[in-house]
Amino acid sequence: MMEEEEFELAEDLEAILHLTPEVQLAIEQVFPSQDPLDRADFNAVEYINTLFPTEQSLANIDDVVNKIRLKIRRLDDNIRTVVRGQTNVGQDGRQALEEAQIAIQQLFGKIKDIKDKAEKSEQMVKEITRDIKQLDHAKRHLTTSITTLNHLHMLAGGVDSLEAMTRKRQYGEVANLLQGVVNVLEHFHKYMGIPQIRQLSERVKAAQSELGTQILADFEEAFPSQGSKRPGGPSNVLRDACLVANVLDARIKQEIIKKFIRQHLSEYLVLFQENQDVAWLDKIDRRYAWIKRQLVDYEEKYGRMFPEEWCMTERIAVEFCHITKVELAKVMRTRAKEIEVKLLLFAIQRTTNFEGLLAKRFTGCTLTDAPGQKRPESPLDPTNPFLEDEPGEDVGTEKDEDLTKPRKPKAPDNPFHGIVSKCFEPHLYVYIESQDKNLGELIDRFVADFRVQGPPKAGTDEGGAVLPSCADLFVYYKKCMVQCSQLSTGEPMIALTTVFQKFLREYAWKILSGNLPKSSSNSGGLTITSLLKEKEGSEAAKFTVDELCLICSILSTAEYCLATTQQLEEKLKEKVDKVLMERINLTGEMDTFSTVISNSIQLLVQDLDAACDPALTAMSKMPWQSVEHVGDQSPYVTSIIMHIKQNVPIIRDNLASTRKYFTQFCIKFTNSFIPKFINHLFRCKPISMVGAEQLLLDTHSLKTVLLDLPSIGSQVLRKAPASYTKIVVKAMTRAEMILKVVMAPHEPPVVFVDNYIKLLADGNPETFQKILDMKGLKRSEQSSMLELFRQRLPTPPSGADGGPSLSFSTPTPEQESSRIRKLEKLIKKRL
């Protein structure tokens, strides 16, 4: 029974002491302990096993039991003490709560007392300040009343004085008084409901209307629309009347200005009527001379009559320009068939000069809408006319190498540009047609001069230089562009651009491409015997030195035209209206010059390539199987080097100003010559071991020459471009690897095939077949070799495109140069 009760008690304790993880974590944070008995996951079995790990440890079981019992007893005492300490906690808590409630009630009472006192204080302050506010309002109203009465007195007196002065035409006093009356009247806008105020306002309006009518009548009397001007000239009355007009409605001022200018320019309309002889374009100077005299006359007689801010002198000039524009357009429509280019340009030049004069004299403040302005010319290289300082100056053809000089600051815009000259725009087709004709004659003259003078001579300053006709063409282009942009920045500029495009193409084909030498056939070539005997006099047909200079000169000219055409396009876009910029596109013409450059480089490459062909043919025809010893480089190598040393220095010297195209020539020649050399290597069959060594030595000699090709024959040693060196090393290394494979023994076959795959990295069976032919193997041996080659080829990675050519690791150029040095030492020992 006791055991059952202890078991039930243990279950109850376990149920009571089962805590949630959050509570257990909180207990551990408050009472940290390392005792296993305090752990939430306490396991009695594990704890006992820890205390008694072996049977021998059971000997002190009594001590352990006593310690545990002592610990239990201490825990019971602690629990008992804590429970007894909590007996009076509830009573103490209730007492503290009651005390807190009493304190809150006392605090609430004090707050209420403070609030009541604050309300009483506020009421007291309001009673004190009520009288002060009443006094402030009374003072403000009194001040407003006094001010309004003063204004009313001023207004009433001012209106009476204004009406009296108006009747007496005392405009000097009226000008000052009227402005004051108008200002005072603005204070009474909110009192217009009062009949007396409304009556005064109506009297002011009536006085203003009467003044306007009276002043207009005075001006009509002084400057009648019909008849001559008043003999006495301007009076002080009219001068004061203008001051009054400044205060009146703007319509009065505009009417005065309009009538005066119309009367002042009435004589002009009579003198330069459409049916008068002086109205035609050839006497356009008389129009501008007349207005100059009139402006001087106005300044002397009427300059002080009108206020300075009216800008009457500028208004007269602007109205004259508008009338002149209409009259010129009318007369040109009537006599359109009589308009010639020189006459049109003369009229335009005089008109633009006059517009420039107006810009220097006036600010343009009276213009209602300013026309679009042309941009001033920017400074540029003398040879390139589109970077010049002055738009109207003639430019020379000397070439200035300083292309990076600072640009001049932009000149201010002319607000009067086009105010008259715009009328010439519908007739500019005459100018465009004339330029088309002139450019056609200019191109024909260039062609004739080239035929008479001939191509640039070698050894002179002209050799390889830009053709003078090129600079002449673009200088003329610039003159036309500047001239046309002064006339119009609209459709005429687009038409002129079309003419420019036409003759840029004609120059490219007639002057440049048309004068390129024709590549001659070199079918005769060198005979094998002559090559082996190094008879240098019997050469294949090729370009002369003068022809090489001509090709280089055309190439340089095409490059200059390409760069200048691009700048021409930019300048045209600057001159034309923004909405038309997209229609200016000279890409086709730039492509044409790029084609001329490519053709010129190709001709130079073909010429040198063709000169080397007989030597390569002689190499493939030599009996390499019967070569008994390795000597110096073979005669065909000497012949190739001779041609290279003859042509390349000439080309380099003549392309000194276009270095990048000389580099292109070297790269294109290398890309053409080396594959051809490798093809001729494959034709050298059969080859003995000594023959292969001789060919390897020849290949190394050619490689050295090709690496030095950009600076060959030059006193100034310059390192070849890295891109060119990479191409030569890669291509010539392949030729060397071919010969090394040929030199290798074909027995055992597996070693030979593996060596071929390692050195050449070429999985094409045709290339392997050519190597076998060079070694002179029989067909039966070649068949087994080819089968073994196909078996030994490495399997391409999955997903890669299968093909005859595979990628293998090749020896580095450093490794190859080391092997070649060893071969040279071997050759020297044998010699």
C-alpha cells in the first residue's frame, strides 16, 4: 500500500512540475544552474548511471543516498520558509491598493481646483483687454477714414484740374497729374457702389478718352496723311503729348507710332513702286541708302519728340524692312525670268550687309518674332575648309597639322537676320542650279588637269600627298554652304546637300577610282631556271614606282575626303533647321570613299603578292628530295625578300600621313601571302630530311622578314603593332609545324600520328594526306596511316559542332623559337 501511495504521489508531483518551454526558459534565465537535477529534461536513469558508472562505485551508495536526502531536506526547509513568507502578501496588497485610490482622488481634486482658477483668470483678462480692443478698432477705422477722405479730396481736385488742363492742352502738367489721378482712383475700386465715387471714375475715363482723341488730332494736324510734313517740325506740345500717351491706353501709343511711321515711309512707297526702274534688284543699294538718309533726318528733327523707350528709330527701320520684303517679293514674282545668279547674289549680299548693319545699330527689342539665326563659323584647319575662322574669306590649300587648336567663342546672333533676305528664298533654285553647273565644270577641270599634269612623281613632295583638287573641291563646298546658310536654313540647304552628294560621288569615281592603275596580268612570270640563278632583271609585270606613288596618293586623298565629308555633314546639320537635320545624311558618300581606300590597299597587296608568285612557283618545282646539304636561304627566298624591300619602303614613305592604312596593307598582305606560301609548301613533294631542314630554314627567314615588314628598309626602327605580330607568328608557326611533321620519321605510325595531332592541331584528313604526300609514302602506306589517323583523333566534347578541324594545344612561340635556334646550330655544325 505504501509503495502504491508513493507511486501516486510521484505521478502527482510530475504532473504538477511539468512546465511549458517558455516558463522553463524564463526560470533558467532568472536562476541559472549547472545542476543536472534542475534540467527540464532530467532523466533519473542517466543520472544514476552517472553517479555509479561501474559495479565498484556501488560501494559508496550509502554516502550518495545520505547526500541526496540532505539536499531534499534543505529544499523542504527552503520551500517551507517561502510559503510562510507569502501568508500576509494578499492583505498587504489590498492595503496598498486602497492607499493608491485615496491618493488618486486627492490628485483629481487638486487638478479641478487649478482648472477653476485658470478659467477665472482668463475671464478676468478678457474683461481687461475688451476696452483696449475697442480703442484699437476705433483708431484703425479713424485712420482709414482720414486717408480715404484725403484721397477723395485729391481725386476730386485732380479731376477738376485734369479737365481744365486738357482743355488748355497743357500736356506737360497733364502727364504727371493723370498718372497720380489713376493711382488714387485705384484705392476707390471697392467703393464704386457709392454714386459720388462712381461719378468721379466716369469723369476720369471721359478725360482719358478726350485726351486720346485730342492727342491723335494734334498729331494728325502736325503730320497729315496727305501732303507734306509740318514746316515748323516737332513742337514741345507734341513731345508732352507723347508723355501723356504713355499713361493712356496702349492703343493710343500704337496709333501714334503707326501713323507717324506710315507718313514717314510714304515717300518710299512712291519712289520704289513696282513699275519704277529703281525697284529692280540691280539698284537695291538705293533702297538701303534712302532709309539711312531718312533715319539720320529723323534723328535730327524728331529724335527728342518721342520718348527714348519708344525706340522709334528701330521701329522705322523694322517697318521699312517689312515693306521692302513684300515689295521685293512682288517684283521678283513679276520678273522671275530676269533673275540671274550674279544679280541674285548681289542683292542678297547687299541685303545681308544691311541686316548686319541693323544688328550693330539696334537691339531688336521691337521685333515681334525673331527668325531663326545662323550659327557663326568656327575656326578649323586651313586644309579642311569646314574648320575655318571667317565664313566669307577665301582659304588656301596649305595643310595645317594643328587640328586641336581652341575654337573661337560663338558670335552673338543677329536678330535681324532674314527680316528682308527671307524674300529671296523662293528664288534660290537659281542659285542651286548654278552651283550644280559650276561643280560639274569644276570636276571636268580636275579631270583635264590630271590628264595634263599626270600623276604625282616619285621622289617629289607630291608623291603620296593629297591631291590638290580635293582641297579645292571642299573649299568651294564651304563657300557654297556658308553663302546658302546666309540666305536660308530650310529646303534650299537640303537641295544644296543633294548637289554636294552628287559631286562627291563623281569625284570619288572620276578622279580617284578612275585614275587607279589597272592590275596587269603576270602570267609570264619568272622561269624556274631564272629564279634559281637569281636573275633579278627578268621580273614579272608589276606597278612602277610612280604608279605605286599614285595609288598611295589616291588612298591619302580618299582618307582626307572621308574625314572631311564627315565634318561637312556635321556643319550642314549645324546650318540647317533642326526639323530638317535628319534629312542630311552623307553616309553613302563616306562609304564610297571607304571603298576607294579598300580598293587602293587591295591593289598594293595584289601587286606585291603577284611579284612573289613566281618565286613560290619555283619553290614548289624544286627537287627537294635530292637536296644533299643545308645551306643559306634559297634563291626563291632571296627573290621574295628583294620584292618586299623594293615595294614596302616606297609604300610606307608615301603613306606616312596615314599610318593606320599602311598597317592594314601589311596585315592584308600577310593574310594573303602566308596561306599561299603554305599551299606551295604542300606542293613540294617528295621532300627528304635535308630538304625539309632547308625549307624550315627558309620559312624561318621569311618569318623574320615578315615580322620586320612594317619597318623594313627604314632608318627609324619602330616596333610592329601587336595585332600584326600575332597574325604573322600564328600563321608562320603553322608552316614550321608542317615541316617538322614532315621531318619526323613515320615509324612507328602511332607515334607519327600522335606527333602530327600534337603539332598541327588539325583534324582534317586532307591536310594529313598532303603531309603524307610530302613524305613520299606509297598509297598502301597512306591508307593505313589515314585509318590510324581517324582512330587516334580525340573525341570532340558533347554538344560541340563536329568538323574536320579540331582545337588542340599548340607550342608557344617561345618554344618554337628555341627549337628553331637548335636547328640553326645543327645546320651550322653540318656546314
